[in-house]
Amino acid sequence: MKIIKTKSELGKSLELYRARGISIGFVPTMGSLHLGHISLVDRSRNENGVTVVSIFVNPTQFNDKKDLANYPRTFDEDLDKLSSVGCDFVFAPSVEEMYPEEDTRLFDFGTLGTVMEGACRPGHFNGVAQIVSKLFDAVAPDKVYFGEKDFQQLAIVKRMTDEMNYKVQIVECPSIRETDGLAMSSRNVLLTPVQRKNASVIARTLFECQKKKEEMTLHDLKNWVIQQINETPEFKTEYFDIVDRTTLQSTDLYVPGTLQGCIAVRVGNIRLIDNVDLS
């Protein structure tokens, strides 16, 4: 496994494979790797001749400076995990390498980017588009792997890929969960033991929501989910919405095959997101 710090070195290293027709798989991360990330690396290795993983905590997608400062950083442990599963290249650039000058690009994703995470975290998706496009330019992969836990981000990246005409396949991978159902997230390690124990209520409520959709109106179902979560000490639902899987727009109309339930919950100072297929 080779660790690369600059775009120029990465480009030269990957061109050797590209010239031989070897497919390049890419897994973009912000580090603090868990089994969800590793599942993406495993799939890339199974589907490509060479796999690149980036580790870069992107400052432009944080609208809260405290959240950026507190984001877990475990670089050495991350390298050990990636080496153990046969990753080929780790791209770990500095902020100066990725942003030699301020990136003033503004992206417009229409209503995809103004609801849910877009409403709660102004500028977040613009920062995501900035860094993902920069990484696509640096790696020029054939396939890129994203987890479905970040459901709205996945929709944004797919839209950006189409609009910017990137010749890359976006591979959607299922969310990986802890044994109690909690969606794996780098932020889980920031929870206190009590918060972590109680956090299983998020997934448990979402799974119950899948069953109750036949019994309740979607409007009542949304209120029920929020009530269930908020009854847990220190838990505050920022939003729970049932949306069209393609447009991400809120709906109270049950149309089989089209719905996703998306949630963001504050647990003390930690923010967790999850989603569930209601189609």
C-alpha cells in the first residue's frame, strides 16, 4: 500500500494502471474508518484492478467550526485497517494541496439541496460538491463507492456527476449497521456510553416505521417517529421526513416503490443521520 500526499504524484502513479486498461476504484472518506468504509473498500477491490482510498477532512463542507474541530481523526489506525484489507493507494492530501486558493464555485442542485440536510446545514452540499469534484479530477476513477447512509449526499453526488459529465460510475452500497441496528458512523465514537446504548432507538424506530406505514397516514407516521425519538433523554430530532426517493421532496402520499424515510437526530452535541427504505 502506497501513501500519496500530492495530486501530481497520484496522477503519475495511476496513469501506469490506466495505460494498461486496469480499472480504478475509488472510495472517498474523511477518515476515522469503520466497517462501513471497509465494506466499500472490499467491494472496490472485488470489482477493480486497483483501489484508491482518500482520507481528507474537508473544511468547506462544515458549517459549524466546532464540528470540524471535533471530527475524529485516527490516521494511523486508518492506515492499519486499509493495509489489512489490501488497499493499493491512500491519497491523504493537506488542505493546502486541495485548496491552494479559495474555491469560490457555487453549485445549484435545485430542491435536492435545499431540504433536510441542505436546510439544516447551509453550504454543506456546496462544500461536498467542491471536494468530490476535486477528488474526481485527481483520481479519475472508473467507479466510485458511496454508502447509502448518506442518502441525500448520494443523490447530490449523482446529480453533480451528471451535470459535470464525469465518466465515472457511482456505485451505491447498503448501509452497514452495528449489532443493535445503529448505522455505522465516524461520529459514533464521540457518544458517551449511555448515549451509545440509547442510540439504538433511532434504527429501531425506523424499522418499526416500515411496519406501521400500512396502519397510519404518512403525516401521522412522521409525528410518531419524532415522538418516539424525542422521548429518549438527550435526543432531539432535527427532522424526520418521508420523501420521494428521486426528488427528495416531502410527501404525505403513499406510492409504493417511491418512498424513503430520512432522519437527523441530535444526541447531546453529536449529530447522527440515518434513513430507511419505505418503498
